[in-house]
Amino acid sequence: MKKSLKVFLAGVGAILLFALVLGLILPSEWNAEARVTVDAAPARIHSMVGSLANWEKWATSAMTRHDPSAVVTISADGGSMSWTGDKLGTGRMTITENDPTTGIKYEGAYNSDDVSVWGGISYEHTQDGTLVVWREAGDLPPIIGPYLAGMTGQATSDSLAGNLGRLKALVEETE
């Protein structure tokens, strides 16, 4: 009986060690993307995207719906925001590039001072309107991150798509 218990515990230990090593060597990066065509000029879309102060109308309100305790603070110039909440934790986002004809780029930090998320919203004129593409990528911590990267990318893509749907409705309604 003792020998079978030792073999069992050795097997469990080997599996845990294997999972740990895999978590250290697998990539922990995730990527997300969503697209929508909006029947409006890039300048009109940018009026809602280029200042984080306008994001409450179509994007950051989802944060407070998900976490009613969340407090979102936006800088006076609309170029950065920070938040804290029981479910969301703490974070910040800063627009690093801002062009009314091509879109924005930003970086963010979540539950850390280190930047771990990079993203952008771009505009491209098409015959059907303006194609708006929101891309975001991030890096999760080692060991557990690689196991969550795929799920994080998909969940983020879904969230971006929902936000773009609200942006489209808002811009087209006020056009």
C-alpha cells in the first residue's frame, strides 16, 4: 500500500512539474480584434474615439456594468484614464498616438505599473463607409498566463466587438 501511494504521489508530482515547465515555456501573449463598418466619415468616428472622455458613451460604461464598484477617472485632456474596482482591479490607459484620419494607439497597465497591453483603433474609408478596426494585444504573467492567453484573447475580442457595435449605433444615430 505504501509503495502504490508513493507511485501515485510521484505521478502527481511529475504532472505538476510538467505543467509548471510548460507554463514557463509556452507563449503568454494574447491578441484580440474586432471590426465594424460605420456609415460615417472618419472625423465623426474620431470625435467619439480620440478623447477618452467620450468613451463613457460607448465603451467604459461596460466596465461599470461588469463591476458596479468601478470608479473610472479620465484626465482633463481626455488622453488617459485610470480605474479601480472590486472585480476589475486597478488599471490605467494612455493614448500614445492620436490622428483624426487614421485613429489612435494606446497602452495600458492592469494591476501593475508595468505596461502589459497595447492597442489601437484604426479607420479606413471603404465604399460601404468607414471600416473601424480595434486591435489589442497583451502579455500575461508566466506559468499561468499561457493557459489563459487563448481565453483572454477571445473574451477581449468579444468585448471589443460589443463596444464597436455601441460606437456604430452612437455615431450613425447622431450623424
